[in-house]
Amino acid sequence: MTTALLTVRDKDNRKLAIKLGLVAIAFVGFGFALVPLYDVICRALGVSGRTNATAMAPATNTQVDEARWVKVEFLSHVMPGVGLEFKPDQFTMQVHPGAVMHTSYTVRNTSSQTFVGQAIPAVTPAVAAQYFNKIECFCFTQQTFAPGEVRSMPVVFVVNPAIDSNYSTVTLSYTFFEAPRTPT
């Protein structure tokens, strides 16, 4: 009787293990599908938080709205284990919408190896991203840093005067990622 009970229990345990394995595989698949799914949903809703990926020419006839101020905050992040120190030269700036503004970030490679990476920008609130236009930015191309190298990297931007007056603070955040290595 006990051996019959064990085989039934073993069969039940195997079924449960298979079901749990399938659930785990489904969650891994969902995790990989989440990024493209997120992009599709954000595009459909018109919110992405992404700024322009290439340089924009400054508008030649944009009027500076000197009656308003927008506070721009600057943040920086690096992925763990990258070996970089990365920070904005100033953490906040008051700007008039329509004015061309200059700032910079400083990067230092703290490792003993050459680092090749890419900075990915994001703007919050996400709906303000369409009004934050970068004219010059280190984020447009991959960056290579020699061991111990310190570099100041400029950002030139304009907050479009068409931005809703309810947005008194906009945050520009960069995250530095290591670029994928190409096989040699």
C-alpha cells in the first residue's frame, strides 16, 4: 500500500514540478517581451520619456519666453560594476523656455581598462520629453574612455516654449551602459 501511495505522490510531484517549470519559463519569456511591449504601449499613449536620439538644429525664429522659468534638474547613473564616475557639473538650472542652454557632465574612468559605453537619456515627466530638445549631446554616440581618463562632456539644449506651463520642473537623467562587445 505504501509503494502505491509513493508512486501516486511521485507522479503528482512530477506534474507539479512540470507546471512550475512552465510557469517559470513563461515569466522569463514575459520578462524579455516586456521591453518591446512597454515601448509599444508608450508610443500608443504618447508618453515615452525619451528625448531626441539625434541632434536637432536650433529653431531660428524661436522666441524666448522671458515671463516663465522652468527648473531643469540633472541626474546621472552608471550601471553597477562599470568602473565610471559620472556626474553633472551642476544639478539644477533655471531656464527660460526657448533659450539655448549649455551644461556638461564629467566622466572619470576609475578602472584600469578602456571603457566603451553609451549614455541613454530620459526626461521626466515623460510628457515633457517632446519639449526638451538636445542640440548637442554626448549621448548621440558611443564614448570611449582610456583607463583613468577624465572628460567633460557638453549638453546643449532648448526647452520648447510650447511646453505646458504646469511643468515647472523637468528632469534630464542619463544612465551610462557598457556597449556590447563585438567579437574580434
